Amino acid sequence: MTPGWGRALLRAVVVIVSAVLLQVTLMADLGLLGVRPELLLLVVGATALVAGPAKGCVIGFWAGLAYDLFLQTPFGMVALVYTVVGYLAGQTRQVVVDHHGSVRAGLVAGTTVVGVVLHAGVALLLDETAISAWEIIRFAVVAGFVNGALARPAVRVVGWAVRDEERGVPR
Amino acid sequence: MRSNRPRFVFLVTVATAVSLLTLDFRGFGPMRSVQSGLRVVTEPVADGVYWVFSPVRNAWNGVWDHGDLAEENASLRQRIAELEENPAIERRASEQLEILQGQLGLEAAATTERVIARVVSGPVSNLESTIRIDRGSNHGIRRNMTVVTEQGLIGRVAEVTPTRSVIELVDSSRFGVTVRLAEEPASPTFVLVGQGRGRPLRVQGEVPVGTFVNGAALVTSGIEASLYPPDLPVGAVVGVTETPPPVGVVAAQTVDGVEVALFADLASLSYVTVLLWEPEP
């Protein structure tokens, strides 16, 4: 364990709890073209982008688990989906050389699209929703667009939360 | 050399998530208790955040919903014009209204104790068809109680905390209700299931041709062990698709695609009524 891990843990908890509370309160009534923004996928995507697959899947797991508390779907379903999404996004980050703003935005948007599709796919598989393919595409595109636009501030916030004390903000 | 740590962490977290999911599917008691305990703890915080961001939410919805309201207004005007042009439809609508007004005064729905609640938020996820209300177990609400508006059935109580409840709406794919034809108290019963947010409900299974006609009103059956009181208006048949007849048979014998539009408008719920009614054990 590195020195200052307790503070790093606290910062990560603050970011996850804030994101979950905003998602279940503000975002519940804040639709864009009838689609609720996916704030937690923004956090997971940004974490994977900033800190890689290991932290991406851990933050994905805890963010999903916190979200599961407020959903009617089986407990652990979103945690599983976001874990996979965080890991995949982190792996993608490792093969992408260019980390400029637009590339980051594209990666976060792509992570969101994959996350929404995967979430809907698992929910359909478990018979927890009856959403059509067209609706899934609509949700994924709109949520991806919103998260892509919010990628820059999200990367800064998440960078603060998951940085290693001795190394500073990861790039 | 690439580190194996990310893969190890990934496998451990996936295994943990799958274990939690399995425990939930098996109805593991302690986990459910922890889950509802955490919900109760986080509720006041979520309420506070909700209250703080009310102005933002209102401003946003004012900007984005303006177009929807104009569209809805135009569509209603067009509907009124259609009804005025067609006396047969108008007559049918009046007949239905009379039937339903009669039904509304009946038995359980009229005599049951009720709690009126304000809708505090919509679904928290794009995949859910739920609403949250500002009344909970402190007000006598229990899981699976029926929720209605003056137009008819809208859902059931899915989750209760002391001061809040989550209502699963009737168009949710996890929702099913036994119904009968409003005009024929002795008619057979059918199971009506949700098909997802914003879509009409569907009668489960095949039914004989001629059982349903477009416009036929359906009410809750109130059969034994049903979760819902009898005679609550649910919706009207809006589409009947005949099953293709077997080879050699000229006419269809059954229909398998009966779609039902709800009487209640789930898109604009402000206040709802929870019936403090539970089926007899």
C-alpha cells in the first residue's frame, strides 16, 4: 500500500457518491431528447482513461454497486457491467497513443456507448427490460454525445480523485 | 513485460459482482436487509441533493419540454377534430366513459383506504419504468400495493422506505395484471403484460377470434390471490392481430397480438393514489 492511500480512497469515494447522488436525483428528471445522461459511465470512462484498466474496473465495480442500490434490477447487475466497461476502456487507453482532448472525448463517448449497449443487453438477457434495439441505439448515441462533451472536466475531477500521492496527477 | 495485475483485479471484481448477482437471484436475506438499510440511510441525502438542484431541473425542463408541450397540444387538437368529425367514435367514447364511471364507484376501489402522494422523480435509469413518490411505510404503504390515478391503474409499489416509495409502472416488462372485459362481468380473465416504457400493453397468449374488439375497455379481474382490487379501469384494446391460420384452414381461429392502450397517461403524473389494499391471505 502506498503512503496516502487512505486519502486517495476517500477522494474516490467522494467522486462516486457525488456522481451516484446526482444521477438518481438531478439526472432522473433531466432528459435530453428523452434520454437521461449516464453520469456514472462518464466517471468510469474517465477513470479508465486516466488511470488504466485496473482502477477502471475497480471504480466501475463500486460505481455500479452504488447505482444498483437505487435500481429495481438485480443487485450486482450494473456493477458487473461497469466493471467490464472500465476494464475494456482502460485496455483501449493503453493502445491509443494520442491523448489529446478530442481523442479523450471520443474514448469517453465510446465507453459510454459500449456501457449503455452492454447494460441494456444484460438487462434484456435477464428479462429486466423490454427495450427495442432502436431505443438502445438512441440512448447510447445521446448519452455518448453528452459524456463526450463532459469528458474534459470529468477527466480533471477523476484525475484528482485517483492520482497517486507520490506521483501527482496521472496523465 | 506487461503486468498481469489489471487482469487479476478484473477477474476478482467480476467474480465478486457475479457472486452478488447470484445471491440476489437466490433471494439471500441478509443482503436484501443491507441493501434496504443503505437505501434508508442515503434517502435523506438524496432528498437534500434533489432539493438543492430543483431550480436547475425546473429551468432545464422549461427549456427542453417547451417543444413537447406544443407538439402534445397540436396532437390533442387534431384528436378532438377527428372525434368531432366521427360521431360513431364519439358515441363509443361516451359509452366507455359511462362504463368506467360506473366501474370507478364499485367495491374495493371506492371503499379502500388510500394515501395520496406526490411524484418526486421519474425513473433513475433509462431502462426502468418507475416513479418515486413522497409517501412510504410511515403512511401505511406496503410492497405490492396498488397505485392508481383518477383515470385508472398505473402500477404497484415495488420498494418502500419509511418516507418514500418506488412505483413500478404498468408498462414495465416485469408487470402483469389479470383483467376482464369491463362490459361483461362474467367474461374470462386474461393476463396483461407490459412491453416497456411508452408502449401499449399486450394480452398474454392466444385468445379466440372475436373475444376482443377495438375500443373494448378492460378492468382488473380481482380473481383470488390477485394483487389488485377488482374493477379498476386499466385500458382499452387498440389493436388485434390474428394468428395466421394453419395450412388448409381459411379463417384464423385465434388472435395472438392484442394491444391495450392505458387510460392513464404515465408521461404526466404529478399526484397518484396508493390503495391501502392487500389481498386476503
